[in-house]
Amino acid sequence: MADTKREIERKYESDDSGLPDLTGVAGVEAVVDKGVASLDATYYDTADERLMASSITLRRRTGGSDAGWHLKLPVSEGVRDEIRAPLSDTLPDELAALVRSRTRNVELLPVVRLRSDRDVRHLLDADGQLLAEVSVDAVHAERLSGGVGVAQWTEIEVELADDGDPAFLDKVEKRLHKAGVRRSGSSSKLARALAETAPKQKAGGPGDPVTAGDHVLAYLREQRDAIVALDPAVRQDTEDSVHSMRVATRRLRSTLKSYGKVLDRAVTDPIGDELKWLAGELGVDRDREVLAERLSTALDEVPGTLVSGPVAERLRVWAGDSPGGASARLIGVLDSHRHLALLDALDALIADPPLLKAAGKKPHKVIAKAVTKDFKKVSRLVGQALELEPGTERDVAIHEARKKTKRTRYAAEAARPVLGKPAKSMVKSMKSLQNLLGEHQDSVMARGTLRELSAVAHAAGESAFTYGLLYGREEQRAAAVEAELPGFWDDVKGAADGL
């Protein structure tokens, strides 16, 4: 079994390659010599270094106290989650799964071997508790694929103790700076090894966006990267990861539709269909979870004297047991050929986009026109909904308006680098409208579920009174939204004026 450790560390280098005296660091009572460990690590990546491009490292290491397989996923600057698995000859399946969104079906190869002599010191407080581990690493790097050569260097690494205060690292750094030690220019040993042993290449790469097509592709690339980066978090059931991935798929799909004058929809519509499938799969558990929370909260607000029958228990059964991790179904989706083919299709779309004539034009007019067109659709749908009497037809119309509102919001998000403040204002207006219409749709879904639960309870000979009570309250919530919508819409209607 793999286990995860949050790693907060900083790397330094100095001309002297030695460790200054750290006894003067505030809070440090003792510096304890823990001896020298010899470490031997082989790092793995694809031939085109996909993991390194995402600041991910995967290694098999012997020596030291934590020999085994280590996968490091970036969290923020200087912070990574290290996922460890026991030492074995082959890469453990659970770690392979966490990088599958990057590697797809491409083989992982040994790319660099790092051998280090690590001289370790522990910084302890007055109670003998560990504050940080400081090491001086003499590193020998050997390129194994994608280039030839070796490199050697010495670096200082300071790793915060578990549950330590990150501010303590600032105190250590202040002392190091006084001794002439500076932050390392590389984010990791692997990054430095690859840089120093790689064949020399000419500088290149995409510049700043200059056309409408450049801006749309930049937004698509950002969302594609989000889907890929969130894959490990979804597998580990990290809070909000499923929702975030679902939002990224919706943003992608909406952008392909909104900017159909920039990218040929004959090519992008099939990709949009697959994005819709992925969003649906991600939403299976999420939608029920959100609705169950809504109904449970509403039930908690009902006085006990008005609760008839095992209502809470029926809600729990309907919601299902929390798995305590990503469901096997969802992991199966992420491992499926269909999902990996979608990621490949997104890569191909961005690498060789089906650009139309408008893509080559200056961005402002093209992008503003696309956002305005989406907003007009929202305006038409809201107007239709307001003309209908309360009931099923109005519920459907409001739901359709909500979907178009969300699409307009995402189109405006993509437009912000070009349109600036007007696009930002549009995003804000559409988000507020989306929230209002979303409250209405949540009420529609809640009432449908309450009808189902009421029928089940009635068939079992239980009282359906409480379900009816909750249903009535949901009707009131929907009616409140419908009453608020005309005035709210009057405030929103001018959102497109500045585009």
C-alpha cells in the first residue's frame, strides 16, 4: 500500500558547498548530526519527459530510511505530496495509475540515475522536538536516456518537520543568506540533472497570444491541463477534485461551442460529445451527494414533532454509503480507453487546431462578438421563461437559461485577457445569474427525489407526511427565485453593453 506525505522543503546552493552554523536560528536549541546516508535513485519518465513537464518526479530509490518508490506531485511552490510505495522491481500499479493521465499508453523509461551522499542534521527545539531536517547532498547524476553525460553538484536541502510551521523555513533561510547561501535555480535534483545532461536545443515555443485563435487555444490549453493535473487528486478522492475536473470539462465544451467561428465545429463537435460524456460520468456521484446534503439539511430544520417515519434513514439509503475514496466506477472511467482517447484528442486539437478564417483576425472583435452572441441567447431564454406560467414548462425553460448562462460565463472567462474589465463584469453577472437559476433547478431536482421517496415510503406502509412538508418548502424556494428573477434580470441585461 502507498502512503502520502506532505513535503515542504527548500533547496539551496553556495560556492563553499558547506553548511553554515545554524545554532543561531531562532527557536533552534540543538543541531544534531545524524550521519551520512548513501542514496541511489533511478528516475522514470516518458521519452518526451511528460512528467517533468508537469513538475512530477517518479523514482525508485535504495538507501536511507525510506527506500522504495516515490511519486512527487506538486501542490504549490516548495510544497509537494510524496506518495510512497514499498521497494519492488517494477513500478507499483497504484503509482502508475496516478500518472496515467500524463503517460497514457506511453512507456515509462529510466531517464536519470542520481547517487547522493547525504549528510543529515536535525534542528531541534527546547523540548527536543524536530523542527526541520537539513542535509548537504553531494550529487552525481548520470543520464540514462534522451541524452548523454554526467553532472555533479552539492546542494543544501531544508525540509520542514511534519506539521511544522512554514514560517520556520524563513528563519533558516535568513541565516543561510547571511552565510552566502542562495536559493537553488532548479526546482528539484531531477530538473537540474536533466538540464545539465540534455543535448543543447534552440530556444523556441509559443509566444504571447496575438490572434483570436491564439487566445481561444490558450484557454483550451489551460482547461486541458487542468483535467490532466486533477486526475491524481480525483483518484485519491481529494476534496473538490471531482467538481473541479467536471468544471474544466464543461469549460472546454462550452468554449468549443461559443467560438465556433474560430475552430471548425465539424472537427470539435465529436470532442465536445466526449467531454459531455466525461462530465456526466464525473457528475453521477457528485450530483447525488449535493442533493442528499440539501435534503438532509432541510430535514434537520424540521421540528421533530413533524418528522413521521424513518425519513433520515431513507435519505441515507438513497444517498448511498460514502466510499471513503474514489469509487471503483470512477477510477474505471479514468483508466478507460475512451477517456485516454479523449485526452489524446484534446492534445491533437491543441497541437493542430482546425482554425477557421476568423482565427487569424485580431482578437477583440471576434471574441466580443462570440460572447455577445451567447448573451443574446441567454436573454431570449430568460424572456421566454418569464412569459410562462409556473409549472413544468417554466422549470424546463429556466433550466435551459441556466445552461446558456453557464456557457456565456465560460466564454467571457476566455475573453478576459482580450476584453479586460467588460469581460470580467460579464463573468460576475453570469455567475450571479447562474447561482440564482441553479437554486431553482436544485429545487426541481429535490422535489423529484422527494416524490420518489414518498412513493417508496407509502408502499412500505409509512407516513409520507414529512416528504410532503419538505416538498412544499422546496416549492416555496422555487417560487422565491421566480419572484426575484424579473428584477434580477433587469439589473443584468446591460452586462453586454461594454463588450
